[in-house]
Amino acid sequence: MLRTVAMGVLIVSGVLLILTVFRKKLGWAWLSVFGTHLILAALGIYIVNFSGVLTDLHIPLNPTTIGAVTLLGLPGVLMLLGLKLTLF
């Protein structure tokens, strides 16, 4: 039952997102901006991992961490560093 509700919410939100993108005439320009943010997020995490500043600290490159850094920018990298230091 819960899985069906979750799938319904996912489908409805996806359709509404697509409608919003095409009704507002955003076009495809937002995709290049998002792609740039995505690449810079992965690059920021990569620099932190291999810079050697904190040798025992490693942030994995996965969709969750890259998504957080994509949305938050440089403070997202600092947030992940803080979480890694305090939780693990």
C-alpha cells in the first residue's frame, strides 16, 4: 500500500515538474546551468578528497553527496565535511 502511494506521488510530481518547465518557457537553458553546477560539485568533492589537506577524510562521490553540493554550492562541501567529522 505504502509503495503504491509513493509511486503515485513520484509520478504526479514528475508530471507537474515537466508541465512547469514547458509552461514557463524555460527551454533547455536551465539544463546547461544544472550541468555546470553538477560538474563543479563533483570537482569540488574530488579536490577535497585528493588535496591532502585532511588525509583521513574522504567524501564518497555518489548521487546524494553530489546532489547536496549541487544545491548548496561550496557550503555544501563544508556541510559534508562537518558531517563526516562529527558523525564518523
